[in-house]
Amino acid sequence: MDAYDDDDQLTGLYTMLEEHLALPFTTEVLGVAVSVDRIDLTDDGRIVAVCERAGIRQAIGILDLPLPDPAPTGSQWIAAYRRWARR
């Protein structure tokens, strides 16, 4: 697929994450274990991880999400998004 502008590139990265990131996975946010159940693309152009704990859901920017060790399959696409976002 051709990606001519930032929106196209962002959509491409989101699609690769959606297809290749193994979900759900567990990680820690502020010392609390959460389940990352899905990812989403926000209206303001950010990719977020939708985290859940005890029935409460919170979207966290995937650039701010600490990954577990070992990282889930497909996490190389998070690294690609981080690199793209820094350019």
C-alpha cells in the first residue's frame, strides 16, 4: 500500500499493529497489572492501548505503554511507531 502523507503512514502502522500485535497481554501501569485488550486509533491521530483492570477500561498512548518482558509478539510494530513518531 502506498503511504503518501502522515495520515496514510499512521493508518499503515495502526493496521500492522492491529494485524500482528498479540492481544491480549498483561503489563504494569503505575505498578498495577493491567490487560491490554485492544488498540485503537483516536480522532486526534494517536494509537492507544485500551487497558482493563477489574472492569475499568482506560486508553493509554501506546508510546507511553510499558511493555512486559518478554514483549508480546508483534511488538516490533510498536518500536516502528515510536521511531516514526520521533521523526
